[in-house]
Amino acid sequence: MNDSTPAPQPEYCCYDGQLTREPVLVDEVHSSSGAGTCVYACPQHAALYSGPQSGPRLGAEHFG
């Protein structure tokens, strides 16, 4: 990383809910009523996401 590239903003991993300083964008959730949101994972869990998913994206089992 060079001096002109800012460090990524820490985000929560959508798989285990842990804060990561190396977030990987794995999905974007669009909303018809306003701004959507980005879904991030840590590098370790990013490989579990192969692309956009249908249905609920954040199940309770991921945070239990």
C-alpha cells in the first residue's frame, strides 16, 4: 500500500460478526426505498460467498 491509498475502513464480517480490518466486499443489498448497503466478510470467510444470493443474506445461524 502506498501513502496515497487510505487504509480500508474496518467492517463487520457477515459470517461471524467479528470486526475485520481487511474487509472484502461480498454482496450489495439494493433497496427500493433508499440507499442499499454493502455486505462484507473477512478474508477467511470471503471464499464462502460465490456471488449474489437470493433470499435472506444474514441468517441468525451466522451470529450464534
